[in-house]
Amino acid sequence: RFEDSHWSVCETNQELYIIIESNMYSFRSIYFLFLALSCFLSDNDSSLVNAARFQMNGPVLTLTLRDPIDEMTMALDETAVGAPMAKWFNINNLKPNLSWTLASKSKPLPNWAPAWESLSVTALYDYAQRHSQFKRKYMPLPTQLEAMASIQIPGLDANLQIQPIWNLHRNVKTWLIQAQKGPVQLLARVANQGLSAVKACWQVDNLHVLDAIGGVRITPQYDLVRQQPSCLLEATTSSQRTKTVLHLENQNPTLKIVHALDDRHVIAPEISLYNAKITYQWDLKLDSGGSLRTLVDPTKAIQMTWTDVTPTGRWVTDVRLPLVGTTWKQLAADVRVRRQFRF
């Protein structure tokens, strides 16, 4: 979960040409060249969509139909002295977000690189970032590029996953590197300044100490930027219906109990070990394939997220009911509706 330049792909019957303008950096040129060559060499048919080993997912368009936070900011700007008249329609309020993913269905290069298990590349376009007030003189079309490569290391029976994330708007490059061998996982995050975080995970599925415990997972983590260590302890019952999560950190250690009442209902109360604050979470799977999540914080608000799945995309509705306040405005509900389109 790479972080400016024009590029285009021209395709004929059996040849694939890549046009790269001279203002591109060599590193970025090699990135797009590698992507196109991987698709071209995967099959005799050079079509990016019909290639046997690759499939296209997208474009996926997400729109925020109503955001109460933006509407409140707009209302405050209109009441300011000397403020210009607000536009009757502003596309920034919709927060358009477009994503396009190209992923391999099998080994991307079985002849050249048989150790490669999978490869995917995602291009993200965020309208708000592209048209922000901090934009540079030249902005590329995608605001963020992501890739994921899974490599099986021969002889060690280990798997290596490399995920570069390149935010072109902020010029931030992040590398996520994960190595797994059996029940042990190691993860490192590398940013522009260098190594920023390290994490390890050890999981045992079958414990013979207690019959009631089905598995244990220990995940220590250290944030080098904030100089903060943390550890996550998880234990599941043998029936796999209840899980205990103990999150140890300096600021706010918590204890959560996740229990599946049945196949559709899951409850998860959480208590803070720092101030004894309790929150409640309830997840419900709908018959239509959607879901409803309710999070209750008695000291703040009730947060509900309703996700409705349709053949052409998803509807996501966020409702926040404040529990703190003395006026009708403070206790008014906030409703945010998002629509995701799949083409």
C-alpha cells in the first residue's frame, strides 16, 4: 500500500512504441519503459488489456457528493468581510479521485525472471492535490504511482515483497519492503530521509499449551522518526470466533476484544489502559453484499459507515452524530456521501 513528465504509449498490430519527452528524468523513463516492456513481452499479442498474463482494473472514479466539513468552511468564507462570492459549483467539493491498476494474473516474466510471482502497477489521480495552491509550475497527470512486486527467493523458501510509492505532487518516495519465511515476517519502510520504521511479526497458529488458545501473533514495531516503540499482541481462540488484541504504546495502550456473534455480526469493545475510556464497535454484513459499521464513543460521537455494493461501483455513506454540545448546531448530524464508479 513509485512515490514530472509527459509520457504516452502508442500501439500497433504487433509493435509497441513508447514516446518519452526529453524533460523526463532517466529514472522515471526506465520505470515506464519497464512497465510497458513487461506487458509487451508477456504474450505475442501486445494489447495491454488482452494480454494473457495481465489484466486491467479501472478506471475507478470516486466522488464525494456531500462533505459537511467543506460546506462549513465555505460558509465561514462567505461571511468574512470582503470575501469574494463563492462559485455556485466547485469541482473541488466533489474531491474526484481516479485510479487505474494493471496487475499480472500469473508470473509476469516466467522466462526472464521465474522467481517473480506477481507484479502490479497503480496510477492515482487526485484532483485536489493537482490543483492545490502549492502546485508547482509543471504538474504531471498522475499524482501518485504505486507498484507491487512479489518475489520468491529460491533455496530459502522465503517471499520478498517490494512496494514503491511515489507521490509526484509532494515528491515523496516511500519504499515498503517485506520479507516472509514461514511464521516470521520482517517489514521496513524507507522514505526520502532514509529508514523510517521497522516491524517484525511472529505467528503461531497451533499452540499445545492451552486448548482454548488457537493462535498467537506478536508484532513489535519501532518508529525511527518519532522514536516511539510499540507492540501488538493478538490471541485467538480455537474456535476462531474471539480474538484479544493488546496494543502497547507510550501514548495510549488499549485492549480490544473482537467476538463474532455469527457470520454477520461482529462486536469489538475497546478500553484504554491509560484513562479507562471505552469505545464500542459493531460490524454488520448486509444481505446485498454491503456492510454497516457503527463506532460509539460515549464521550464524543457515534460514527456509522454504510457501504452499498452495486455492479457499477460502491456507495459509501458516513454519518456522525455528536454526543457533546449544548446547541442544536453542535449536536447536528454530519452526513458524507461518496460514490465510486467502475468503468
